[in-house]
Amino acid sequence: MATGTQFAKWGLGLFIFGVFLTFGIIAHYCAGARWPTGDLFIQNISLWWACPWTLSVAAVQAGGLGMVALGLARLMAGHLSPNDSAGTDNATALSLCIVGLLGVFAVGYPGYFVFDAIWPSFYYSPVVAGKNAWLLSQALGIAVYLAGAVLMFNAVRLSLNTIPAINEQHQEVSMATKHVLSIAAATLTLLATSSLSQAETIETRIGKLELQAGYPNKASAEKLFDEMDFQRATQAFIWALPAVGFHALHQAHLKTFSAKDGDVVLYQSLKDKAGMLTPNLTTLYLMTFWNLAEQGPIVIEVPAGATAGGFLDIWQRPITDTGQTGPDRGGGGKYLIVPPGSDISEMRGYIVARSPSNQVWFAARALDRDPKAAEEVARKHKIYAWTQRDNPPVTKFTPVGGKDWASAQPVSLDYWKHLSEVIQPEPIEARDKVMLGMLVPLGIEKGKAFNPNDRQKKILTEAAQVGELMARTNAFDKRYANAIVWPGKKWEYANMVELSQDNNYFTQVDERGSWYYEAIGNTAGMQGRILNFGQVYLETSKDKDGNWLDGGNTYRFRVPANPPVVQFWSITLYDNTTRGPIVTDQGAADASSRQDLVANADGSVDIYFGPTKPAQAQNWIKTVPGKGWFPYFRLYGPKEAYFDKSWQLNDIEKMSDGTVGRQ
């Protein structure tokens, strides 16, 4: 019985000691933490579980309570037993429990500083060897304590067995008492010593998560990592749209058109442009790619004439405009593009610009109304390496020639293959490191081949599907600020991306994602901010009533008189899933002021959209039932009336029974 008393006293003392140790944890966070977590602790008291001393403090408290339980059970058994001689070896059990708990404290609390001296920052970094040695040392102390607890429990059991039955009538009661005491002692001990291992179930949006002592079990950890990687990948899909779009178009040049870097591809007909994202169907395009790291600086001689274009890096940020909106102002000039880190900033006779990426893309439009004249100007561009400037080779021009092709970002594992490939030859900018760091667990990493395992493939494939739908929603149901052109109307600015793709406080992830989901390229001239030059891109995906535009419905669109343009305006319809031009047996789903459109008496122009031509329609664009569509309205050379908003587009109105109005 004396040992039982000692057990209870020591246990209570150790428990109280453990309570006082808790103040050390609080002090750690509020005053002595290595990182500024004191404020966080004050905001959220549950953060004390992150303190390195928590295990030792909790073990001392729980172990002390266990000793109290065993001591009280021993006292009760001794009191009931007239022949108590079972506890003569209880001193060993007491010593083991005391040594075990004090050992846990010594290793976990003051010992922490010893381990930190051997392995600096072993807990927070963490240093695996140091942290494992520290935890195993505490585990040894807990094991010693448990050995003592088992010895004491056995002593209680033996003492209970000496309690005699007073008579047959009370024998059953006596035996029940002994069993109850045994079970109570065992239960109290287990509850105390396992207080660190309490199971917990948390309901979350991804299902139930099972925790043990605050740690997720294996199944929950796997579920959390899968969800973490999936979420990262869906956001990376939106983030990477411009780079993957760049690479997809580059791959089409190399593999479909057999155009080497430096060869110029000409996009002339509707069929040529069908694989492009939201192309202008009115003007000729010319494009080429170049690798500054492999081919050296590039020279492009831009001829005088009606052209508008520019150079872009892999994120489709403009390096410099060319032509009417560039430094040559349509008068022609020699452009020298140098690689990242080059110290060349000027060169006599050249317009010099430095690219942030090794891979660059040059694209331009020939704006002459006469297709032959436009092609003639396009073919006057000369492209060659800086080292060939004294004897430039003849530039090779490759027409698309009506080939079937596509450049939309893939919605499959190929999306991530494209992303890995496009970043490999590039310097990584600081702004992209966080997102690229999130992709490392998914097998996408600079300097390493993309070779995902089955788990990574599954997550990336699913994330591409969901990410594409997120990108589609972001583009057609814009929620970022100032997207509406005219209050109360459905027309939106298609391109709201700054040239740097940053504003004062953040990278324009949503604005950038919207534009590069729908389109390719960006230059100063494409932003629609230059009076009398460049292009304005306006779009809508909804009719006047706010409903999605549907190829099975019939609509009327009235272009007000006197559109404010120096050159021309156009409206082109695109498939909302491919973002390519809608092509029907009518041909291109396109109308422009360069066509012979029939105008109303007041100078306005009515254009009808629908699967069949309304009886009253003189200007009609055919749509496809079952397919959603959206238009781009372009103004080439916008005048002041556009900028001051004195001239405004009308919304597209759905027709009912041959008339405009609500059904």
C-alpha cells in the first residue's frame, strides 16, 4: 500500500510539473520563437502543438495521471485484501515510471538545446538525423515509463486476486469488484498514456479526414496530397496558358508546316487560319520563331508599308512592336533582338531590344486591302542571324497551303509536356518560381525530363480537364474589374493585359488567362489604346438579355452609323470550345466594312446570326445549332469617338417569331 501512495504522490507531482512546463511553450511562442510566430500564437492558441517541447510536456502530464490512477487502484486493492503481499516489488515499478518520465522531459526540453547545438535548426528545417535521434530518445523514455506501468498494473492484479469471497452469496459481487477495479486501472492507465494518440475525424469539402494525435493517418495524408497537387495543377493550367500557347504554335510550325526557326509561315486563307486562336479573317499573317541561345541574336528587316506586329517572348509579352505601332511607325527598319543578359543596348542602324527569354516569336499582319499588295509587303521581310548580317541568306517563306492544323492548348497530359519543354531552355524569372515550385511534386521541373509516374499522370490529366473549364469560365464570364466597355451593355474588353502582365500589386493571372485562352500575342498596338493606330478587340458571349449565345438561335446585331475607325471594322464569330473561327458551307463567319454590306437609311448596318437566314436579312452570318459562339468586334485605327465613348455598340438581340425581342 505504501508504494500505491508513492505512485499517487509522484504522479500528481509530475502532472503539476507538466502543467508548469506548458508556460515554457507559451513563452517560446510569445517571446523566444526563432521565427515571428508569437502573433500567430496569440491569434490561434492551437498553434502550441507546433512547439518542439509539446511531446515531452504532454508525456509528463499524461504519464503523471497514469501513475495517479495506478496508485489509487493499488491503495484500493490493498485496503480490500487482508493478505496483501503482492506489492513488495512495486518500488521497481515506481523507479521505472519516474526515470522514464523525467528522461522524456530531460531529452525533450533541456535536451532540445543540446540536439540543436549538434544539428543546428534540426527541428524546424528539419534535419532528419537530428530530429529522428531526438524523437527516438524521447520514445525510449516513454518505453521505460510503460515498463514500470506494466509492473505496477501486474501488482494491482495480484493484489486483487487475494481478495476472498466473504460467502457464496457475496462471491459473485467480490469477483465483479475485482474485475471492475482491474478494468478501471487498465482503462485509466491506457487513457492517460494514450492521450497523445486520440483519433479525430474532420468533415471537409474533400470528404472525411482521419487524424491520430493531430496527425493525418496514411489514407488521409494520401488524400490531402492528391488534392493539394490537383489544386496546384488546375491553377498552373491557367497560369501557363500563354507559355503553352506559344509552344503549341511553335510545334505546329516545326511539325505541321515543316518550317524551321527563321522560316516565315504565311497565313492567308480561311483554311490557313482555321487552326489559330481567334484569328482576324481579313488580313494576312506572317510568323516565325527563333532561339537566341542556339542561333544567336536575330535581325528582322521590316519593310515600309501597312504592317503591324512585334516580337514576343515565351510568355507572349511584347519585346517591341514593329510597323505602324512600332518605333519605325510604318516606315520600315532593322530590328535586332538580343538574348537575356546581353549587354548590347544600342547599335548604329538598328532598333535594339532585349528578350527576357531565349525563344522568341515574331508575328505581323499585312494590312493592305489588296491581298496581292499585302502578300508583296509580307514577303519583303528579311530574317537572319546577326552573324550573317554582312551576307544575309534569302528568307524562306512557307505558306500554310490549306493544311489541317491546330494550336489550341491541349487538354490532356500533353499540356504539361508542352510546359516542361518550353521552360527547359529558359532562364526562370523570380515571379514564376513559386508556381514552378508547386509543380515539382508533379514531375515538372527545370533541368529534368518530364517522366510522370501513374499517380502524377492521373492528377495532371484530370487537372487539365478541370483547369480548361476554369479557364473557359474565366474568359467568358469575366469577374475581374472594369471588363465592361459600356455600363449596362454586354460588350467586354477582350484584352485587358498590361504589356508586362503585371499591375502595381500582382501578376494579372485572370486577365492574362482570359486573353491567352482565347487569343495569341500581345503588343502595344493590340491593346486598343493608341489613337488612330492599332486594333481594338471587343467581345461578348451573351445576348442583350444576358443569355449565352447559342448557334441554334437567331439574333440581330446593329452596328451604329459612322464607326470610329481610320482603316476598317470587322466582326468574326468563333467556336467557344476551340476558339477557332466558325466555318460553315457559307464560308467564314465574318463580316467587315471591307465587304459590300447593305446599310440602313441612317447608315447603320444590321447583321443577323442564326442557322437559317431570316427573310428580312440582307447581311447574314450562319451559325451551327448545338454550338456556342462568341464574336470579336475589331476596330482598326480607333478614333476619338471610341475613346470618349460617344459611339457605342449595340447588344446582340435574340429574335422571336422573326422579330427582335424577348420570347
